[in-house]
Amino acid sequence: FWADPFIFEYKKKKYIFFEKYLKKEKKGKKLVGELKNNHLINIKDILVKNYHLSYPFIFKHNKKIYLVPESYQAKKLQIFESINFPIKWKLVKNLFQDEKVCDPTFFKHKNSLWLFINKTKKNLNNLNKNLFLYKLNNDFSKITPHKKNPIKLSYIGGRSAGSIIKYKDKIIRPAQIFKKNNYGFGLIFFEIKKLNLFEYHEEKISSITPKFLKQCRGIHHISHIKNEFVIDVNLTN
């Protein structure tokens, strides 16, 4: 299956970066395709490792384009820089060495770079609820933890579900609704009301459950450009 789609615009073309899960190998790899007339074309592999990769978070920072996939099995967070967009990437930084982290979500706020990320020490199930927040400097060399880490401990909204959404004067964080035996059940949206190194406050504003679409068993990721959105859904046969 395909999952975790991130939509990105480059030189007036739109691309979707996503995970393709390989059942036999029990791991995911990273692919990209050009979005044209609501269809993906020219789909190609871009990152394939001997460990699982998912959630290919892509963002522009200091005039460079970075791709930061989830790689919790490698016990580190890898930051790749584009050297021939969208196919060729080089590793430029490793963060959180010897830690199990997932779903990195970078966000620029008031000239600062922030990172929402899920972490656990042993129990992988805690990746679905333990949300941490960090402030980074421009070259990713300094990471400052939020004073209230973990900022959230909840199966409802604890795990990230895509890039932060800016709508008018609102800053909206999409997150997952996790249910036992039904990973990727739904989405919940929070408006970030306060964000600094000492305080973090968000309020629920909306949610999406499988009822929104016929034969849908779950929805667990959302990405956007302006007024265009891409989601992934789990459909029954």
C-alpha cells in the first residue's frame, strides 16, 4: 500500500512524496511522483534502506529543500538535502542518535524552527501517544527541548498526521486518532494557541472519522498546498 503523502510544489510543478510498504520485506521505502491532472505520473524510488522508512516530511528552509523521513528502526532521525530535485538526496545530518523517534513535523513560527516528534524508549505503542516539541537553530546543530516535554500524552491526537496548516490567522496541527486494533482510524485537528519554549497550548477544533467516506475503515494523514489537500484512506474491498 501507499501512505503518508506529502504534497510539494517546485518550479510550478506539484509532486507527492510518499511511502510504499513492501509486505514481503516488512518495510517501507520512499517514492515520489508528479501530480498532473489529479494523477501521479513518473513515479520513482528516491530512498530505499534496509530498514523501514515512512512519513517523508519535506520542507524548504534557508533556500534549501530538505526531506526528513521517519526511520525509527535505525534509531536516529536523518535529514536529507536535495541535490537534484526530486530524485537525488544526500544525508546532511543525524539527530536523536540511539533514540526511537517517528513522524518528524517541522514548523516555522515567529522566525524560529520547531519540531514536533513522537518518541519512545521501549514500547513502540507509545509512539502513538508521546508527543515532544523542540526548537532548532538554522543548521540543525542545536536542539532545545520544550520545558514541558512531553507536551502531549494521548492516543487521541498524540501522534502527528501531516504538516502544520496555516489558515487565515489560525495555526492548525493535524494529528491521529488511534484506536486499539485499528491504527490510522481518524484525524483530529488542534488550533495552536500558544507556542514558546515554556508554554504550549492547543485546542481541538475538528475531526474526521471513517464515516466521511463509503467503505472507509480509516484515514490517518493529510497534506496541503494552499487550498489543495491530499489524504490517505484505508478502504474495505
